Amino acid sequence: PNVIYLKDYEVPAFLVEQTELRFELEEDQALVRSQVRYARNPESSNRQHPLLLDGHESLELQRLSIDGEVLSEKDYRRVGEQLSIPNLPDHFTLECITRIEPQNNTALEGLYKSDGMFCTQCEAEGFRRITFYQDRPDVMALFETIVVADKQRYPVLLSNGNMVDAGDEDDGRHWVKWQDPFPKPAYLFALVAGDLECIDDRFTTASGRHVSLKIFAETKDLDKLDYAMTSLKQSMKWDEEVYGREYDLDIFMIVAVDFFNMGAMENKGLNIFNTSCVLAHPETTVDAGFQRVEAVVAHEYFHNWSGNRVTCRDWFQLSLKEGFTVFRDSQFSADMNSPTVKRIEDVALLRTAQFAEDAGPMAHPVRPASFIEISNFYTLTIYEKGCEVVRMLHTLLGAETFRKGSDLYFDRHDGQAVTTDDFVQAMADVSGRDLSRFKLWYSQSGTPQVSVTGEYDAEHQRYTLHMRQSCPATADMATKQPFLIPVAVGLLDAQGDDIPLTGGQTTEVLECVAAEQSFVFDNITVEPTPSLLRDFSAPVKLRFPYSREQLVFLMQHDSDGFNRWDAAQQLAVGIMSELVVDYQQGRTLVLDSALIEAYRQILNDASLDKAMVAKVLTLPSEAYLSELAEVIDVDAIHQVHRFVKDAIATALAPLFLQVYQANTSAEEYSPDATSVARRSLKNLALSYLMTTEQPEYLALALQQFKQADNMTDSQAALTLIAHSGFEAEAAEVLASFYQRWQSESLVVNQWLAVQASDPKPDALARVEALQQHEAYDASNPNKIRSLVSVFCAQNMQNFHNSDGSGYRFLADQIIVLNKQNPQIASRLLTPLTRWKKYSAEQGALMKAELQRINNSGDLSRDVFEVLSKSLA
Ligand code: B3K
Ligand code: ZN
């Protein structure tokens, strides 16, 4: 496979004025006729350039004509994924008829069937599985689409834009014509045909435009769409208020589909969603599920401006739309819920998963310099780190100037396909700042490390912070220049109050731009405790030699909520890392009472927000401890985690019980922030209590399982019982849960995930048995994720069994999926790619399985790229 480089970018030889599509959908095939008006691109240097069209090997080309003249095979060349037509005039219309088989499309890219309905997924390069086209984001065109299908089976026929015409044919078929008034790249094209129903609503924009809102699903799911509709209207309003962005069509549609490779897709006017990201109902959806629906609906809606109106020039610029849009949806979720809790959740994900990506074989910058398969680059780096990069601009410029920059960006580039440089330039222009060093965040991979020390000079009442930054070599890049790192700092006095800094502010953003740099604070009358990197102002690993007393002090007093949580994490990480060494050396484990006392204080502090208490009292995950470890000792980390949790639970059981009881309420379920907080604290308390394996707490969990009127409480109890040593009760609740929910596919997925993540030793056998269960469908990505991914990525103890059985299992899955659905196969591979982080023996077992996949033949580009980088 070819490597594609950013440095080789060339403008397209031809531009498209209009794209007309006609789909004849049938059970055993679809015929696609495209009529495309081309004009030579005046900016292309070579006036003789042939027209290069992308077309997947699966396309059966039935007819090709130019201005009505049919081409014969000698008039064009088809090699691999490309069709090349030479000797063309400056203006012409190309007609092309292709035959495709959506019913056999298991890759779920292009046009495919999901549960009896037709739907599309074209980002990044799926349109080339529909017809021959310049399938690149810088070719934007007006689309007109006619869909023809059997009226009874497919009463609903949708595409982008506005419906302009419709009619019946004699043979029981009908057609609908859609017109999209906004030019768009092919990756934003969408089509849906199915037996669907919808809920309707409307939204009036700030300038008075009436927008009809429709969310489609299968009839059985119609009662689970209200939350998505509410979230959509809130997003539309929020984007007007916060970014000045109005919606631009008369209709906005969302369709829920069951077979989908990722979360959702922002096709113009016709978003297509994985059911898991749009359906929500108290009885079937947990709190986190509601929040995910809210966030994903917002994310896809926000793309209408950051992605669709202004799109990417090429796929190296993917973070231009994704990083910015994740930032926008994170601001939205923060506004709708608790900003601190949202920040904690985002940072926890970044620090465990994105930092691990930076440290692994697929490390790449936010703007990659090369790729083999773009689908492999829908990563935490592009999305989450890309969001952090935009957030840093927001921090450096301030909210007001950032908004001016965003206005300028949208205004300057509306209707264009642009680059991350263009985005930063808009920010530079409105702020008058030189952001050239800042741009290294886009071009350099790796997680910078910042070591900070403090020095207090009592005589001159001066406090100095010395910072040293460096960035480790990554798989793709050996050396890095210093970044511009915004470090938000506060200084606490002996009472824990903020000391006023420059201009009376309590938080100052220091800009660290050199390998070594010092920052001086004057008029500091007592030696302060620094609060560093407040609100996680940069995606770095920052170290300061805090004592445990200082961390407890910050936990109690820091005015920055995020840093209070982070102090608790640092305290626990320090203690647990020492215990890991004790465990490895066979010493008896003893828990430092500082952690217990700190937790006791938090539990007793009635002034704290409940969601915050739950976050602060959640131990650093095994995944985070693994990321921090030099060499991952899965067993030691797992045993220490259990030991610490158990020691805390035993010491504080009466308090946890009180908290549990105080937060068990009979109120009707609501997914609002306060109720979510209450449930999260209650279920955290229950999880500590269950750690002790005392029958009285099992009784509590069983009672909750039986009485719960919402999925959050029911699933929390289910998980705790199923993962406990009470085997009879575990079997009982799993059986009754399935019995009750077997007709709800998304709930069944949760049931699969609970079993796949069971730390007890027989998990793999259970997972293999579940693959044969009636509830499992090996072609549905949601089922694969719930069972196989959860086992391999979350059940560390069992996946890393020293007999290598977990690795063998995963390799077997990938060998099958490589042919069936390469995108899913390549994603699933991730845990094995980290083999260098484990002990020599463990790593060798993992590597051997990678090699076995490598030798299995006929690798997809997706799997090939990840394998070759992992084995390099
Ligand atoms: N833009 C899509 C992602 C498409 C991924 C294709 N492999 C979803 C999103 O980020 O909004
Ligand atoms: Zn996105």
C-alpha cells in the first residue's frame, strides 16, 4: 500500500459545478447514475492533466459517457482505485452508471444495508464505493439526488438538502428528489431509504427562519427520541448565542441506524447516527448514555458550520473540523451540566487513552504528515488533543478575542476547504499575536513533560517557579522543539486562599516557550503552595515535587475544582505506585492512612457538589496507572487497585452506607445534572461497600437491582453483583436482566459488556460462549464493541492472562474482521499494538500474535498500516 504525504498536496485538476445522482435501489443491487458537470481548475498548473476519479474495486462500471458520447475502454484507464480519463475539454458533463451491491457491503462504508434499510457512510472515502468521483474534500459541488425504491418496503427516501419533488411509478416503486443548495464535498453526501417513522418539531432561528426538525427511527424506538430532540434544539440555540452561528436549511434530519462503524455522521441536513448515540429513555439508558446523546447530537449539529460550511482542504487537516467541533461540544456540555465534572471526564480520557496513543506505534501529530489509510486517523489525537489545542488558543486569547477569531474564520472561509494554518491565522489576525511557535502543537507529536520547582525568597518576598519542558521521542518523530505551553497558575496562602497576582487576578496564565524558563512573583509574603496547570490548561504531563500533605491541602482548598480533583489523583497515584513496587517485591501491602483520612474529609464535607465528591473519591483507573508505568505489570496494578479500594471501603464503610442511604431517593428519574450527581455518588458508595464482599451490602445491591425504576441504578447494581464473588447471585441477576431486556438491543449490549469486563478468571470462556448466543451478531459493530472490544481493552486482568489466551482470541477475531470490516478490525487491534510497554515475556506473546495476523494474508490497508507500524 502507498503512503500519502501532506507535502505532495496538489489542487484538483477539475472543479465540479453540479452533481446529479439517481439511485435505483433493489434487493440484489443498486444502480447509480451520476451526471457531473466538470470545469478545468484555473489554479491547476497543468492544462493537459487527465481527470482522475476515485472508484473502489467493487464498482461495476456499466457506462461512461462525455457530453453524450459513450467512452470505450481505450478512452480511459482503470488501475486499482483510480480511473483516469485523458484528452478532455475545459468544460464537459460526464455520465457514469455503476452497479453496486449494498446488501453485501459488510465494511459499512459507502451505501449499505442496516437491518433492512439502506443508508450511507461516506466520510472519509466512502463515496468512491458508490460512483467514480474526485472523492476528496476540496472538490465541492451542488448535489441533486433522486432515490427510487419499492414504496412498501422503503416508504421513506431521504437525502441532503430540501425535498423538491416526488412521485409514484407504475410498478409499486416511488421516487423522491432532493436538492442541496450548499456546495459540499462528497464525504457529506447521504442517502437513507427505509421503513421509518419520525418525531417532528421546529426551531425558529435568531433571524426568524423556521426549521423543521425530524428524527427518524424504527417504530419500536420512536419513544426514545425525545431527549435527542431536546438536545438538538438546545444546541441550535447555544450555537447562535455563543458562536453567532445560525442553521441554514429549512429542514434538519437525524436518522438512527443499528449498524454503524462509529458514533454519528454530520452529513449536510441529514445526520446519520448510531442508535447508541441517539436513543435514550430512562428505563433503558444510563446517565452517561443521556450525556453521550446530548454531546453527540450537539457535536454533529455544530459541524454544520465547523466542518460543512467551512471544510477541510485534505484529510491531513481532519482536526480542523474535529478538534474545533469537539471543543465546541465540550463547551456546550459544560454549559448544560457541571463544567468541572465535564473537564475531569475529558482530561481523564485524554490522559489515559491519548497519552498512551502518543507513546505507542501509531503516534502522530494533530496534523499528520502522512498516512496509509485515513480511517486509521480518526483518533484521540485528532479529536481530543485537537480539542485541547483549540482550547489553548481560547485560554491564550481570552473568550472575547477567541470569538472574534472564530467569526473571522467562518466569514473569511465560508464555502471553502481550508487548513489548520488558516484557522490559526484568523486567531493571529484578530489578536495581533505571532502564533508561529504555537503551531508546533499541530506539527509535532508526543506529550510534552513539564517539570516545575518552586523557590521562595523570604527576604525579598519573592516566589519563583522554574519550568523545564521537553518532549520524548515518538514512534514517528525523534526530536522536538519547545512548545508554547500555557500554564495557568494560582498561589495559595497558608489558609488555602488564593493570593492576588498581577492585576489582582487569582489565576495567571504563564507562557512557557523555552526548554528552561523561570517566572517570578513579587510581593508574596508567605511561602505559597502553587496550584499548577489549573483546569488542565495544556495537554502535558506536569510534575511538581508536592508532599502528600500539600496534595491533601490542595484537595481541600484549591479554588480550581479541576485541581482539587487532580490533587486527589496525584495523592492516590503516588501511594499506589509505591504499593505496586511493594507487591512486586513480595512485601505486605499497607495503605498510607493519609488517603483514607483525605477521603473521610471529603465524604464529611457537606458543602461539596455531589458529582465532585464522586469524582474525587474515584481511584485512578488501572488504565491510567498503566499509562503512567514504565513497564505495565497488569497483575500488580490490578491487585493493588483492589487492595486500596478494599482498605478504603473497610475503613469508611459506615460513612459510605450513610452516603448511600442519604442519596437513595424516590423521586422520578430525571437526567438533569443534580440527579445525575446524586446517583453517581450513591452508586460509588455502593461500589465501595460491595468491595468488602459483606452479605449485608449484597442485599442492598440486590434490592437496588430489583427496585430500580431506571437503567442507571439497575445497571450499577447488576455490574457490582455480576463482578462480585457471590456467584449464585451473579448468575441470577444476569439471567433476569437478559430475560427482561432481550428485545432492547442497546440494553443487551450493556449486558454483554458487563460480562466481558468481569474480572473473574473465566471471563474469556464466557465471552466465547456469548459469541454463540442468540443475542450476538458478529456483523454488527455495536455487538463487537460490547463483547470483544470491552474484553480486550477493559478487562486487563483477563486479556493479559499470562498463558496468552486473550491475545490469541483477539488475533483470531481480527483475522476474520480484516476481510469483513477493516475499520473495526484495525480499531480492535489497538491493545496488541502496545506490546512494548509490557514485560519481555508478555510482549513476546503479544508480538507473536501480531505476526500471526501479518502472515494471515490479504491484509486490508487499515490493518496493514497498524500492523506494520507496530512491528517496525
Ligand atoms: N465525522 C464523523 C467521523 C467519520 C469517521 C469515518 N471513519 C463523525 C464526527 O466526528 O462527527
Ligand atoms: Zn466530528
